[in-house]
Amino acid sequence: MKRLHPALVVTFEILATGVTLAPLGVAVASLIQSDHRWPDLANQFTAPALLACVAWAVLLLVLRLRVSAMFASVTAAALLVAVWPQWFPKTPQPDPASEVITVYSANLWARNTDVDAMARSIAAADADIILLVELGDVPAEDLDRLLPDHPFRKVSIVGNRNVAPARAMVASRWPIDPLRENTRDQLFSAEARVRTPIGRVGVMAAHLTRPWPYRYQWAQINQTTDMEPIRKRLGDDVIIAGDFNTVSSGRIGRQIKDNMDLLPAPGFPGTWPSKLPSAIGITIDQVWYSPTLSLVERRLGMPNGSDHRPVITRFRRAQSEQ
């Protein structure tokens, strides 16, 4: 194969390096941990940027553009550092004597009318507690078919998510103690304390609005602030799950960690959009839990007709510190 003229090689190296500046900007935006709206928006895309950058580096190596391939590899390494807290957060050690509770959480999508798909997905998870957001009119009218094994339920008032009327919901195999609703600033949620085998666990199904620039820049911050007093009412043992419209390492995630003392479940594989392979998806469907609990498993559930993938998490009580 005829070698390219050195001037052309230099030109291609410069162009390829310029392309790599985009994922590098995403890495920097994540690593600087800024609360400004622009870096936070870029931070949402660290996972797909990492996978794209790895593929880009491989292509550059095949094309023998070694300088730009090295630059892309360094950028991929920076993105891996940036995405690590999302994918591999720490969890307390589990108490081996504790029983396990299983939680199924999902954004069902307000216009989703496939109750059969929802019911199959929930049944396959064999979960003890169900936390749902964007529960539309059709499934809300057929809860006994949707949740035959979860007779204890708390459904929020109807809220309009600019898509269709929808609700948040808590359902359980075990008795629940519902809590007073909160619907301030578009934070639609359902809360209850569940009488589980490991004690009373406060749970919340929560839905935050879309981030800036799709909504005003303080919307998610205001909604998270509204969650803080609810978290206190839930008690010491807490699980909050739903569609947060943000990755766990963003400014909302930092607000939750700092002000609510909660830990995130791992964010790999991704949950949205469900039409893409989960490996390149973004996890905006979060599960947060108190340090008194230990996460022993996080996986994705069967499709339920939504554009979000459901999340299945399993918990034990955390091991007591001596």
C-alpha cells in the first residue's frame, strides 16, 4: 500500500485531533465538578462519549494515525476516570444475616398502554417493592392486572408531564404506611414506609423534570430541594428511585449525596433511550439508598413498552460498624 505524503499525514493528524476535542470537552466538564449548567449538561454524556472515543481511537490506529490515536486514547482514559463514579460507586458491606429485599423501579412512559408488557416485566422481576413514575391512565385503571402480587399501593395525584397525564406509585407485597404527598415545582412523587423483613424502609418513586435547556436552569435543583424534607420523613432506611433525568455524578447527584446522605446504585448498563443498546445508553433512571442498606445487585429488567429500561435492585441491611 502506497504511503501518504507526510504533509497529508500531518493534515489528517490535525483534523483527527480536532475531532477528539469534543469528547475531551465532555471529560473536562465532568472532572471539574462544576455546578454551572453547561458543564453539567455535558456531564450527562460521559458514558456514550467514552465508548465512542474508544472506537475512534481504534479506527485511528487502523489508519496508522498514531499521534491522534494516542491523543484519543488519553481522552478515553480521562473519560473512564470521569464515568467511574457513575458505574462503580461504593456500597457498604452487607450483613450476611440480613434478608434480601428486591425493588423494581421504572418510568413507564405516560403514553404507554401496553399493560401486558408492563405486567410481564414486573412479574419477571419478582420484586417485593414496585416504584413507578409516569403511570398513565390506561395502566392506572387496571392495577390489579398490572400488580396482582402487590396489593398495598400508594398512587399520587395526577400530574401533567407535558406528554400525558401521569402518576407516581408505590406498591408492595407488604403493608405500607403512606406519607403526605408533595407536588411542588413539578416534583411528582409517591412516598410510603414499607414494613419489610429488615424493618421499616421509607421509599419514594420520584420524577424530576428534564434538565436545562429543556426546562429553566433551576428546575431540577428546586425539585431536589423539595425532596430533602421528604427524605427526612422517610426515616433512617431509605430507597428513592425513579427518573431523575440526570446521571448520578452530575450536580443533582452531588446535591443528593451532600444534602440527603444517600448513595447511588451503579449506572451501567444504561437505561435510556431503550431503543439503543444499553451499553451506550445513559442512566438517568436512578436508585438512591441510605448507607444503612447495602446494594447486593443492580440489573436491568425486561422491556415494558417504555422508552426507559426498568431497573431491578436488591438490598440487605448494611453491616454494623464495630
